[in-house]
Amino acid sequence: MLKTPELAMPRSNKVTTVCNSKREVWNDYEQAKAYFLELMMSTDGDEHDRAECVYIQLIHGLDECSDED
């Protein structure tokens, strides 16, 4: 058993996103979340859906997020 629970351990700030076939590596998790939140709020239709898909994955803490199902 670990002394420190895994959820309490700091996660890497690095995250990879794939949206509209564009792959990006972010060094700041919060910056990626802010970008996709703004993109989601400022678009509609398919572009909104893609940004929303990536944003939801970022909220759940995934290290690799994609707009593909």
C-alpha cells in the first residue's frame, strides 16, 4: 500500500490534444483547459462539439485528449 494515495500525487502538467486533426502538446494543463473552454464557448456546430469533447476529457484529467469517438 502506498503511503500517499495516487490521487493526491501531483500529475504531470504536460497534455497532448488532438482536435480537428491538429495535434498539440501543451506544457500547461490549465492553459489547455482555458483554450478549449474559450473555443467551445465561441463556436457552434461541429467545431463546438469537437472542442467540447476535448474539454471534457481535460476536465477528467486525461493526459491525451482527442475529439474522435
